[in-house]
Amino acid sequence: MNAENVTIRLEPLAVELETPRGELLIAGLSGHGIEFPCGGTGTCGGCGVRVVAGSLPVTEPDLEYFTTEQIADGWRLACQARAEMPLVLECGQWHMDVLSDNSGMLGAGKTGLGIAIDLGTTTIATQMIDLATGDVLAVETNLNPQASFGSDVMSRIRAALAGDDLTTVVRGALGQMIASLAHGREKEVVEVILVGNTVMHHLFCGLDVEPLAHAPFHSPNLGVQRFKPTDLGWTLPVNCAIRFERCLGGFVGSDILAGIVATGMTRGEGLVALVDLGTNGEIAIGNRNGVVCASTAAGPAFEAGSIRMGMRAATGAISYVSLSNGEIHATVIGGTEPRGICGSGLVDAVAAGLKSGAILTSGRVANGTKLFPIAGPVVLYQPDIRELQLAKGAIASGFKLLLNRLDANARELKNIHLAGAFGNYVQIESAIDIGLIEVPQELVHAAGNTALRGAKMLLLAAEEPVLPEIEHISLASDPNFQDEFANCMTFPEVESVP
């Protein structure tokens, strides 16, 4: 080991890494599943680690976010910690499944190999496809290394504007994933398609994100961006065609374009909706005659990023909550003791609280304590419930305004697809109970990773699909948005369960 470095062991991953002595741990740990929601400013409390061996000084942010008992037990904020000696750290966010798409598809007479990439804000999913048969040959998933600059798109924008290089880091990570995917077959790869939200599109492509930092959030660079492997430093054939698909407007990116293709909403007469629930909630509604789409600043509640005891859907997270005989029952990922709660568990917990009467339709905790216990040490605080209200209010109001734009109502919808990891795992009944989507339950289903599936369909298509007009709606400029948002903040009345 270099004398200027110290060794850090992460448990229970049993992973060792070296980091420069005295430097912040954020750079070394971000690639191993440790989440830094606020980009390392120490303002969110979301990157807790426990010192098992060695020692880390207690910082002011540690005192703010941990109890005296937790401090004594070794808990520290990783983003504020500097390693002066070898350490063993227990990581609260140490395993996370990345949602991929296992569906095979028919080939379209092409030859060679293709690679489809869903570049998400939090996670990256890639697949290598046999273009002749449509078979999935290999899958690679990973966390987006840009997470060390913040968990949401606005944090990434601020970091880029401050001069941080978020382009090289993500291109390099994807280059490594592609090398692992191809595994000696790089010369056979003839095409790569990437999809992602508008900020991921701009940061990967090296485009100016300044127009996305302020209203009206319109960038002049929303179109398809094409690259040669040498532009990106990827070890692929020189004639390999690489393109990042076009965005639709504002914060509605090519991930929604791919989702529109994947759901087939433009092939029939019936109205179909696609809702991608995340920090940047994206909605598209339409049919063969046209599509309207919009983005809503839902905030990080659906990914539990703004929740006091929130964490990603990783080992130790409460992912499912139910109410039986008046008692709360929680399911924990990995079957371990609960350490926090992820987005799907948050929605379940509030739905259970509404049914039991412990949470009022206003969002207030009924007993006046401002605490709603879930399981073990995990509780919801009053501000946590308010964060979920803000998030669900943004989605619900955006959904209603898009229907209004189509002069339609929810009863006319034939199908509603919930996309992305949160949409795949949330209990639909709970989502309806909190008023996230006010439609009959039988219309709603989890659609999985529609972005990756759509990217594969674009990859395999003999020619670019012809789509009807897709209109981007700026909800912020809609005069009815604020009133509708306020109306959607409260929770609906639900039938109490004793």
C-alpha cells in the first residue's frame, strides 16, 4: 500500500479500497453503493456509515443528524469524513437491485451486435442484443457514478455549472460496462443507443446545462446526438454508430420517448398513460392521434431521498407495509433488521396510516406526537409525510392537467403504465389510497423498465418508427397548475380498517 493512502474495508460487502490519507471519503465510497443525496454538502444526512474498526472524528453535521447513542455506536456521515487511518465501515446502503428488462424481441434482419443503455439519474442498465434474433446476450447494471455530485438532477446541474466534470466520469463508467458486456466481442458491435432524461442527455453529450437551471427550462439542444467510439474513448469499431436519442422538451427526455415506443400507446385509439415516478416525475398520455407529455418536480420523496430515515431500495430498507388487526406489519429487504424505509414502503406506510386513522387527510399525525412508528427504530416524522404530499400532489395535478389538455377524463383511459423502479415495486392499491393516481385499480399496472425496453425496440427496428405529434406541456406556465396542485396536496378519504 502507498504510504500516502489508507485502506478502507466495507462490510458486509467485504470490499477493500484505498483512498488518499486525509481526503474526504465521498469519492472512494460513491462507486460502492453509498448514496450522497445532497452531493456531499452534509445537509441531508443520507450517507450514514458505522465505524467498526478505526476511528473518525465527530463533525457538526454528525451531531445534527445522529442521536447521542448513534454517535457513540460509531455512526458518521461519510461525506464529511476524512480517513487518517485504516477503517472498517458498515454501510447502510450496501446492496441495490437495478431494474433491467428481460424481454426478448424479434430481430428485424439486421446483423451484428447492438447495445441498449438506459442512463438513469441513480442507476444505469445496459444490455447487449443479437440484432439478427433479438436475443439478450448480456446484461450489466450499475449505479450512476455522478451520484457523488448529488442524487437529483438539480444537484448535478449545479455541480456542472460550478465546473465539475460529470461528462468524463459517466462516459468512462459506460465504457467499462460496455467492455464487460462485449467481453471480447467488441468488434461485432455495430450500434449503440442511449436513452435518459434531459439532464443525463446533456451531461453525457457534453452540452450546456445552464438553460435547464432556471425557468422556462428550455434547452436548444434537445435533438439526437451522434458519436464515434473515439469521441467517447470506447473500445468499439470505428464504424460503430452511437446515438443518444432525442428529448421531448424541458425535463422530459428520451427515456419517455422510449417508454412511449415500449408501451405502444401510439398504435391504438384508446388513451394510454405512462407515468415514470422519480425525483423528476414524467407523464405522457395519448394514442395514435397524438401524445401530450410533461414533467413535474416531484422531489426525491418517491426514492426516499428527502425522508429522515429514507434510503434506497437496498438491504435493510422497509419496502412493504400492511395493516392487519390494527397493527403495522413491515417487510424488510434482505430479511434483516430495519434500518430505514424506501419509496414503496413510504407510500405503503402512509396508506396504512390513513386506513388506521393514525394519519389524517390533511397529512397530520393524529396523536399530536408528529411521529408515526413503522418497525424497530424506523419512524416517519411529520415533515416526511409532508414531503410525500408534495410529491404526490405534483404527480396527481400534472396528470389531471394533461387529461384536461386532451379534453378527457380518467374514465376514458384504457391503460396506465407505472414505469421505473419505483413504479415497478409500489403497491398499486397504496398509490391509489394516497391519491397519487385517482383511477380504478384494474387500469394500473407495473410496466418495468420501459426506457430500456423501448431502447431495445429502437435498436432492433428496421427503420425509425413514425410517431404522431408529441407535444410537451410546461405545467409551470399553466394558469391552473397552482390551484390544482393545492387541491391535490390533501390525501383522499379512505375506508378505515379496524
